[in-house]
Amino acid sequence: MTPMLASSATALAEVVAPDVSAIVTEDDAPLDNFPSEKQQRLLTESLYSSWSGPPPLQEGERRSFLAAANVGLFATPKEPPLVPDVLLSLDVDLHEAWWQKEHRSYFLWEFGKPPDVVIEIVSNREGDELGLKRRRYAWMRVAYYVVWDPAGHLGGPALRAFEMRGHTYVPMEKAWFEAAGLGLCAWEGIYEGRHDRWLRWHGADGRVVPTGAERAEREQARAERLAAQLRALGIEPDEGGT
């Protein structure tokens, strides 16, 4: 694109950008329960703590991503938003002026694309995750839609994943998202002091993406093993970091 055309396209985008002053972007409603809040944090924090981002398209490239919980997703100014429990969008960045209303939510016209993955956590039978919500996410062209139902409110498997094919979603055998180089799996263990069955991201090797705390614990264990090996050789490790 020539500089003149690029300038014209930018100017046009600025002219046609919708007025969001009357849109309700957040209502300050509290989260519905503690398990959902903790599950949301597990899915977003682990990516920012331990994930290097989607696979590079060319050598040395580092691609950006946005992981967010409980943020409004607007397809048009006239349609009410959906508020996915977790969303993951590749190759996007938050605006520097993120406190301004026009940048505080996920507006499709601003980011230029829908999220790549949205996750809904089922806490009752009223969310219609397999009905209206699924149809609306398909209409928005979200590539992958995931429903996590650990308490079995909807019957069937706890983890359901759908992939956009044509104009509708089709079930996936495995919740693996090739473009992101990530998958989702059920994982039983302890997170922030609570033993439960959690939804976790995992890599191509099947290992879950660790949280910041898990990474710190692993580093500590590795350091302790190294210190023990040095002592076995008659070398006192320098534990002061000097």
C-alpha cells in the first residue's frame, strides 16, 4: 500500500469509527462464584507467566497475544456484548490509552478480528452455553469455542470444544488449537491451595503451561538438587548469589 493510500485508509477508519459514548462497557457486577473466578485467573495468569506466545510465522519473530477474563466482547455498537469467562486473541495489543472508553473493551472494529478462543465456565443451567451463546460466538466468527462444565450441569463431558467450519461450529475430538500452539485439558491438582479438577492450557508435548508459582517452585527444586550435587563433590555452593 502506498503512503497516500495508507494515509487515506487511516483517515477513513478514524471517520467511520463508531461513537461508543452511549455504550455500557461494564456494569461492575460481581463474579458469580469463587471457583469461576479462580479458574479464570488460572487460565490467564499462566499464559502471561510462562507462555512465549503463538508459534512464530518466520524465524526470530515474537507474536503478541491478549488473554483476558470477564471482558465485554462487542461485535457491533447496536448488539449487546457477550462476556466470555476467558478469551485469547493472537497478534493483537492493548491500546496505550486503555482507560479511555473506546479502548476498555474488546471491540471487534478496533482490534480488527474476533478472539481466536473463547471459554465459558458453566456454573448453572441458565447461561445457555450450548445454545444462544454458541450461536452468537459463531456469528462473530470466533475460531474456537470451549465450554468447561466441571460440575456437570449440562450433562455429558466436562470439556467440550468446537471449531468453526463454514458458518457453524463442529465438535472437536481434542481441544487443540493449532494456530496458537496450545490446547486445553482437564487437570486434577492443587491451585492456590485448592485441590480440584481444573481446566489448564498445555503445549504440544502435553505438559501444562505452569503458573508463576509453579515455575518458582520448579526453579527452587532445581537449585536445591544442584546444591546437593555440588556438596556431594565436596564443593560448597555459593547460596548468596555472588
